[in-house]
Amino acid sequence: MDDMVETYDVGSMPFDGDFKKFSEGATQLVSHSINENLSDSVKYFERMIVERFLDKLEAEIDTPNYPQFRDMSKMFLSMIDGIEKLDGGYVEIEKPSLKGGKPEIPEVSAIRMNSREIYERNNCSFKIKVCITGPYTLASLFAYRDPQIYSRLGGVLSKIVEGNIFDNKYGRVEMVAIDEPLFGLVDDSTIDVGSEGRETLLRAWEKIFHEALRRDVQTCIHLHSTTDELFWDVESLRVIETHVDDPLYSSRRTKELIESRDKLLKASVCISNFDELIKRKLFSNSKREDVEVTQRIGDVWKKINSGKADPNMFLEDINTMRRRLTEAINRFGSERVVYAGPECGLRSFPTYECAVECLKRVSKTAKHTK
């Protein structure tokens, strides 16, 4: 990899269309046969994914995630047989397995099947990032968890990874990311140090990442907290990312660990929680009562939704993003900070256009930071 900092996004974007039709198309896409005429819903789903993926490429994101509009956890739970949804959460009624034996993520399939069109409209081959919800986050939705649940879910997820890696003359899967937003945020006895569950989760992550790495695909974990350091022990994990203000990006221990464990960092260069962006714009570093903050944020949303305020005015500027990226490179070295991007998905943004503008600023930041 050269000295240029490359960009990728976490995945989610605001949806601007007929979501019911989109969801129907996603469900139907992987079940139709090659010779079967596509329904209007499937065509709609494909067009939406292809056009939105091209938007990310046009924003000059180097490795865009597939456009993610559906709920991440529900997406992958819907692909799993042997589980049932009850009032208290999901339960296993038999060993989890791939539903119908089909591992295809509809969004990835839409991009793969239309890869020639994307290539031609992009004027060059493309790279794609595939994100899956991790076994820990999925397991948290189950009413009962024994120490082996991470292994059972991890086995299915590794098959999904295997079934969604493609490499043709038009484009290829460049990176596979495991999304674990809940890991480390709560006190969880199932993964206490020395516990069977902790070792099982570690092996599940390893199994999933190994499927990607052995196919020469980069591996990444997306976290919202790095207080629990278990992820450092995953040998097949290469890239670590978390939120802007996480201690990962300021800790001396991080430098020691990325070197001793031979890991890479993605510099999170911009905040993706739009309420937080509004709050920082309105109040800067001044202290205000929570009631006033909530009320003022609500007033801003009313203005945005009525077209009386431009949401782009609340985005962080390129100088702010460049400062974060430069600090990360200076602290950890350009050989370790090889990616940059938003801290998380952009689903909370008020408009799709505003989210695209954020991606454009991220791209410009990386291209103009030495």
C-alpha cells in the first residue's frame, strides 16, 4: 500500500424513496432464478443500490461500502434459519444455518450483477467494502445466550462472508468489516476475562476474518468503544476503527499495540451523529442546561425539515477533518494510518444530499493531507 491515505465509509445513508418497495425488492432479489423476469420491486432495489453506490464513487470515496439502508441486525438475522423472534428477543429453535443455503447479501449481489455498468459509468474498475453485523451484536438480541452462541452465529456469518466476496474485471471486494457497535459498551458477564464465552467470541471473529483474509481481502472491525481490548487478539484482523473522541486515537497504548500486533488504523475524521453536529455548532464549548440544548436542537430540526435551514451548515469543515487526520498520522505514523472516513454511518443526516456532501469533504481531506 502506498503513502496515500485511502477512504472508505461505514455504510449507512439516509433513504430517499419508497422503502416498502425497496425492502420487498431486497427480499425477492436472492430468491429469483436467472431466467425469471424481475419484479418491479427487484428492479427498483437494484437501481437504488447501483445509483447510490455510484454516488459514493462520484464523491471519490476509494472503497465505498454497499449503500446500507436497511436495519443492519435485521438484515442478517433474516438470512438465518433456526431462530425465532419472541417478545423477549430471538431464540434458537435449532442450530442456526443459512436460510435456503443462500449466503448472498442482496445489496452486494446488486452491485456484483451490475458491475459492468458501474465500471463503464465510473470509467474504471471499482472497489467495494462489505460490512456485516458481528456475532456479539447479533447475540445481544437473543433472549438466552450460552457461551457457544458466538460460535454458532460466527459459523453462519463466515459463510456469508465467503459467499459475498467477488473479484472480476469490473470490480472487486476490497474489504470486509465486522460491525460490533455494542461490544464494550455494557458490563457483560458472558465475555468476562477468562470466560468460555470470551474465548468463543475471539474464535468466532477469527473464523469470519480468516475467510476474507485468505482471499486477499482487507479486514476491519467497527467499534463504538475500545475499552475492552479483546479485538487486539484477533490475528486475522488488520484494521481498527472507532468514534472520533474514543481514547484509541490519543492513547500511547494504541501505538504500542498496533506495532506489537501489526495492526492498522482508520482515522475517523468527522462526527456522524447529526444531533451532536448541531449541538457543537450552536454551543461550541460553552456549557448549557440539557433542557435548553434539547430544545434548541429540536428547533434546528424543524427549520431543516421545513427548508428554512441548510443542513450543510452543520457539517464539519475540511480543516477540522484534516486536523484529526494529521494528528493521527503524526501520532501513529503514516505506515499505520492508511485509511480515513466518517466515524460511523450517516443515517442520522437529514437529507441524502447532505450525507453525500460529507463524503465529498472526507475525500478532499484525505487527498490533501500529507
